Amino acid sequence: MADIVERFAVNPILRPADIPPSHPELEVACVLNPGAFRYGDRIGLLLRVAERPRQEPGWIATPVVDEAGRTQVLRFRKDDPKLSATDARVFSYDGTGYLTTLSHLRLAWSDDGERFGVEPTPAIAAGGPLDRFGVEDCRVTLIDGTYYLTFTSVSDAGVAVGMARTTDWKTFTRDGLILPPHNKDCALLDRKIGGRYFLIHRPSGIEIGGNDIWLAGSPDLHHWGDHRCLLRCRPGKWDGRRIGVNSPPIETERGWLMLYHGADARHRYCLGAALLDRDEPWRVLARTAEPYMEPTAAYELQGFFGNVVFSNGHVRDGDRLTLYYGASDEFVCGATTSIRQILDQLK
Ligand code: MAN
């Protein structure tokens, strides 16, 4: 399957310069990986805004949140032999891992789905010991009138899944962590099946196992069990190293269309799809051999971390699917595609 999506002509729709920083000492380095939803007549995005202090030559400076909830800047000399920094996203010092930026989640609103106005302050920000390094990559699932937000919470204790909920996009109830480290890329199914909720998530194995997609069920959205491994990485292929669900799976008459991202050994991120049984979502009916979207546009090839298309938000209009996605971890973009066309590849 070739790349079958139609990118917005106006891409990127949001760039770092469009986002006011949340703190006078920080600049916005990246705006990426938005959750997406409809609220009334508008389309909302829950952007990931990644910030850091202005970088001075010879130094790496990164913000973290301290025990009192204040943003504090850590500085490391680049020639310090204890520093190892080869990836734009992460580095380590004396064996401890850090992120190069601190992310929060920010709302943006649009009437036409292309031009977005960004709120001046964060909706969900780091503030506790389990998200000292930030909150990232939110999936938004609407269940019975409540929007559930599932996002990555990063701290020195690891990468985990946090949840919050809202009904009005003004007040948010934080549910803490629903899945412990190491876990991310979590989205809920938008209705109960057989009296149970379901979520898709991505635990990581270090020596045995990998970065595969799993499913869990729950009676109450808090206690998760009946764990099953749904999709595994396919070594040597475009989704050989890590995979993770995109936005919440889409119910169709043929089953749940689960869009996912896959990365290969060279950290190239593409999008593919799988089909889950409608009544028994732990049964995988089909999976695309090739991606339906690959990084090809200039803004997808080059940026903060190039060669990346990463989607965790969509809105649906009948057969038409609008994907919102992060391009090269620096910009927010949009593309449209047809659900039928993706399903046709899942025979
Ligand atoms: C990880 C996460 C994402 C990011 C990709 C590509 O999966 O950190 O937020 O977009 O890597 O860098």
C-alpha cells in the first residue's frame, strides 16, 4: 500500500512560533502529536507543547518540575564525559536519563478544522512526582458524554500512562496513573463491550519481549486486567522496532479499525492499520503489510526529529477521516483519508 492520504495544502497548521510559552524562561521547541475531538460545533486539539530554555553554546539545559511543582532548569556541559547526548529527544548524565524538553498539553480550537486558535495557558501540565519530566501525546476518547484523556507521564521513575477527564474542557479531573512504567500509547474503546471497558496500550520489554500493542479490560476504567498481546513488531519491516495505537479505534461494520504507528530500527515513523473483531476486540482479523502513510513531505523529513509522522488524534465525518499528526516532532499537520480505502487494504 502506498501513501494514500491527502495532506492539507496549508500544512504545517501549527508551528512552535505560533504557541506562546508557558513560562518566561522557556521557548517552545516543538508543537506535536495532538489529541483531537469535536466539542459542539468546533474541533479541538490537545497539543503537546515541548519547551526548553534557550540553548547556550556548549551546554544542554532542560526544564524539570521540582517537588514543589515549580519549573527548575538543569544544565549540563556538553564536554562533560558523564554526558551522553546523541538523540534530539533524550540524553543521559551519569547513567540517569532525561528528556531535552518539558511537555504540557494545550488546547487549540477551530471552526474549519484547518485554522486553529491556541489557548494562552496549559490545560494539563506536569506538577507531581510522577510527571516531573512532562506529559505527552494525549489520546481523547468520548464515552457517554465524558472525554477521557490518556497521556504519557514521564518522570525519573519511568514512562507511564496518566488519565484525566472533562465534560466542559474548562475543568479537568486528574485520575493519576492508570498504568505503571514502562507504558505509553494508550487509547480507550469508546463504548463498553459485554459490560467492560477496553483500552489499548504499549508496555515495553527490555530484554525479553518488545514494544508491542496490548489490550486490557476493566469494569470501571481504573482496574485493568485480562491482558492480551494484540500486535507484535515485525523485525526488519517498517514496524519492526516499536508500535503504538494512534487515536481511539474506529468502529466500522467490519470491526474496530485500529490505526497505529510503527518505527523501524532507524527511528522512521509511519502509520499502518489493523482490524479487531467488533465483539471480541482481542481477536486481530487483519493487518496492513505496508504503511498507509509515510514521511515524505519536507516538514515530515526535516525538523526537531526528522522522518516522523505520528498521529494520535482524528475526527470522523462518515467515511472521511481527518488525521491530525505530528511531523518530524516539530509541527502539527493535517491530512484526510477514507476509512473504506484503508479497510480495503485489510482483507
Ligand atoms: C516516541 C514518542 C513520540 C514521538 C516519537 C518520535 O514514540 O516520544 O512522542 O513523536 O517517539 O520521536
